[in-house]
Amino acid sequence: DAKTTQPNSMESNEEEPVHLPCNHSTISGTDYIHWYRQLPSQGPEYVIHGLTSNVNNRMASLAIAEDRKSSTLILHRATLRDAAVYYCIPSSNSGYALNFGKGTSLLVTP
Amino acid sequence: NAGVMQNPRHLVRRRGQEARLRCSPMKGHSHVYWYRQLPEEGLKFMVYLQKENIIDESGMPKERFSAEFPKEGPSILRIQQVVRGDSAAYFCASSPLYRGQSGSTEAFFGQGTRLTVV
């Protein structure tokens, strides 16, 4: 699996955009980049995934660097319910063998 | 449509006992995955199953751990002769058969079973 580097924690004000970075310099050419988040005492929740192009869905946007060595998850307007640990996970093909690192703990303040 | 259901939510076992963790995937999902989250760590993949088949068990400890997904009923993760180091949160996820045009698929996770070995 590709090694990832994410900040341990980040803080944001409510209703402001949040950019969560992830470095995955050893990613292979066929690895998808998955983002999941985990609220306290909950199972992980899918956020978004992509391969090369930037991706948007109702939850977030994913910006993937041209060389694919890094990506950024963008929450357009953070809410208190977005406070969670966010995991960036490069994974091959179907992405079933997801191995979560320590992620970024996002704190959202009113 | 109910999500992935795991039970029990909390399980306490004494050292040497057996632990059985159950997972019912989302309706229509035929792929099940088990993960383990040790304290202060991220989730680690254990095993991937389809009905009556183990597809990939590369993350399973070689001894005491087994998993099944029978034709009828939930998937079971079984830990024999539990030790304190087995204390963790065990998560199950499921996904549909169709992977979609993206070539990858979203996995839906249950709320986990927190196993405590005393």
C-alpha cells in the first residue's frame, strides 16, 4: 500500500471552507484515492474517491494533483457535524483492502 | 433500507473464551469485509468474503481467527481463545456486486463491535 502523510489535526470555523491535504508520493498508477471519515464511536463513512480527475459530490470535492502524489479534500462549508477524523486511503481496483492510517482530526468551532 | 448491522455492539470475554461477531450486510450487497481498529490506531483490513467464499484473508492473523459468510444468514468473525491483545473495535463493511463505472466502489460500514477481553 502507498504510504500517506496527513496532518494530525486541523481546526476550522463553522461555515468556512476546509482544505484537508494528503501526500501519497508512492501511489501507483492504478490506485484510486479514497477518503473516508469517522465520527466518534461510529464506523467509517465514505466521503469521496477519484483516480486522476477532480471529483465533486454532495459531501465534498476532491482535488488531485497532476502528478497524483497528493490530493486535497475540500469541505465547502464546514458544519459542526463535520467534526471527525478524515482518512486518505490510496487503494487498488475495488478498494476493498482499505488500510486506514491515523488520519486528520478535524475540529469545527462555532 | 437498513444499513450494515453488527451485533453485539459491545462484547466482554474472559481470556481463553471464544468471541463471535456478527454482521448483516446491506440489502442487495454480496461482498463483506472485516476490519479491526486497535486503540489509538486506524482500521486495518482483515478479510474479504462473498457468499460461501473467502476472497482475500491476507489481513487475518494466522491463528485463532476465522470468518465465514454462509449462503443464508450473517457473516461471522470468530476469535477462539481470546487474549487481551484482541481487545479492539471490529468493523464490518459491505458493498454491492456492481462496481460502477468508476472502477471502484464505496464500502458501507457498520457501527462496529467493541470487544473487551478481561
